[in-house]
Amino acid sequence: MHTAYIIVTVAAGLWVAFSAYSIVAKAAFVVEPLVEYGVPRSWWPWLGAAKAAGALGLLAGPFWPALGIAAAIGLVLYFLGAVVTVLRARSYGTLFAPLMYLVPVTAALVLGVLA
């Protein structure tokens, strides 16, 4: 179980770090949907910072389990909020995007609690 936790947590952390970088770099595949959903531009740096902090917390999780679990909880809430944002925008075709992050982060949380 511990090996699965390490693999899933590191993979999820790197995946979320990529997402944080993408929003900070204003990659079109990230910012165009944010505009469509009505997310104010002034929020983008904060959203990227929250993802980056969560990613760092996940990556630190194998060394400091409490930090990893706290980061995973924060990221689960973040991506649940993203799912709600997509649903409120009625952009059902892009619902897969936040779920791509929510699922591995949730798995890391569950494995972290069980480890």
C-alpha cells in the first residue's frame, strides 16, 4: 500500500504542478475555458498559487504525511470547486478537465489516509 501511495501521490503532485504552471504561463488550453466560465482574470494568479502550493504539499507528503494529507484535502476542495464552476457555466463538454485532476488527488488522499 505504501508503494502505491508514493506512486500516486508523486504522479498527482506533478500533474497538479503542470496545471499550476499552465495557468501562470497563461496557456491557451487553460485560460480560454476560464474566460468562458467567467472566472475573473484577477483570480488567475491566486488559482495558480493555490495549485502550486497543493502540488508542493503533495510532493512533500511522503516525508511529512500530515502535510500531504492537508494538501490533498485542499486540492480535492479546489477541484470540486472547479467542477461546480464548469457545471454552473453549463460547459458539460469540458467537465472532464477538472475531473482529470480531482480523481488522482482523491486517490492520493485516500491512500495517504490508509498508509
